[in-house]
Amino acid sequence: MEDIKLNFEQKPGLLTPLLKAVFTRRKGFNAQVGLPNIQASWLGAKADLNVLKEYQTTLGLPEGQNLPILYPHVVAGAMHMNMLTHSSFPFGLLGTVHLRNRITQHKAINSNDVMDIYSELGQHRLMEKGLEFDFRTKVKIKNEVVWDEVSTYFLAGKFGKPEPSSEALNVNFFELPTLEQATQVAKWFVPKDRGKKYAKISEDYNPIHMSSLLAKLFGLKRDIAHGFGVLAQAIDQAGLDAGEGKTQVDVIFKGPVFLESDVLLNQVSDQTNKEAAGRFDIFCGKNPKPSICGSLIKL
């Protein structure tokens, strides 16, 4: 298994990884070889306050002195792209599905804080229908971990016979069953240009967010909104606040939220139960099945 270390002293550029994503010929995943050990660090990172302002304006989020709990994921976006388009990565990202995330804010990050960001590829698992792999990110301030995240992705295909030990490797597995007793607490519209606007902010230029025609080539009825953008709006609309202390966000992406669609937010009414009050489901239009199931709880 190959070891690669990428070290950045300033915001990673995107032109090279985007060109690699288009033109690099991939070897394909080999279960006997596994995934390369790609690690990256960006020391002295700071949130671009102009981009942060655009993020808040685009998603209708309130301004504040601290970064929104999902925003470190946005700051690290270009670094993630450099890792996942590296020439040693065995397959392209097109067709890879974002399954779930667990984010832990240990303490709030001020928008002017200087951060050290570290990311690495984690475990991978052979499943009946494809391959799952984890992607880990940590943010440190003055050598203290203040924010961390585990993202799990899925690539459909036949890569080998699943092994019993694979299930034990799934450190990011959790379930968020659809809420049975919940009421609609919010509804908003995702505009046609949201994909392009959020791509500029997050630097996630996956064509399924940028073009209806290209999205159809990947089996979607049209272009879709970025899941993290919809999730950020839902957290705000649900009246959930990460605050200053330790907070955990769990999310499972179950289906698309299409551009030019209504988004409906369901939440339980029992505000006396901390965990129940933090659960919410996100629906796209008239689809009776949730597109995103999420949870925000104070730890």
C-alpha cells in the first residue's frame, strides 16, 4: 500500500486536481492492494471571511462570531479534492456516493482562528453491492483538537467477496430511522442556480450539481443540490444551535434533493427529550421517503 503525504502552507489550488479528475487514467480498485495511505495537512489555515459571508447569504444563515458547525468541512474542501484526485487514488469520484457523516465540535471555532487541518483516508470495506471507505478530518487550534469528522463514501460494483471482519471496521456506522411521530416545521425552495453558487463556495464542482444534462448521465432526473448545503439550512430551520461546547452532528444521505424543488423539514415535537429534539428528516418535494436524516445533540 502506497504512502502519500501532502503538505500545504496555503490554500490548496484546484486547477491541478480538477485536471487530474478529468484526464488521469485510474487503475481501478484492487481488493488485494487496498486504498493508498493518503494523508494531508494544511497548517495555518484561516476561513476566508468573504467566502463565509457568501455561504451565510446563499443559505440564509445568521452571521455570528463563530464558524457554523459544518463550515470546517467547507474550508477543507480543496484539500480533500487534492487527496481524492491524487494519481494514486484508484478510481474517479464520479459515481461515488456520499453516505454518512459524523461531525464532532469539541469547542466553537472563531471565524478569525488560525487552524491546522489534517485529513487521511481511513478504513475501507467490501460490501455485497460495492465498496465503502472512510475519510477523516481533524481541526486543531494550538495543538488541541477542536473539530473532527468521519465521512463515509460508497462506490457500487463488484470488488471481491465481503469478509466478516469488514463489518467490524465500520467505525462510522450508525442508523437514523425515519421519524414516525414528527411534524413539518419548515419548508423552503432550492433555486435553480444553487448548485453553481454552492460549488463556488465549497469548491465541489461535481457535474451532478452543475448541469441537468450531466446529472442525467449518472441516472438522476436532473441536477441536485449539495447535501451539506441543504443540511446547513435544515439545522438552522430546525432551530438547532451548536453553541460553544461539545456538539455532535450525525447525517445519513439517503436520496437527492433536486434543484428547483421544495424542501420539507420534519422534526419531533417532544422538546423535553434532548436526543429526540435534535432529530430531523429532510424531504424533497412530494417524495414520501426522506432524502436526508440528521441529528444534532449537545454532548
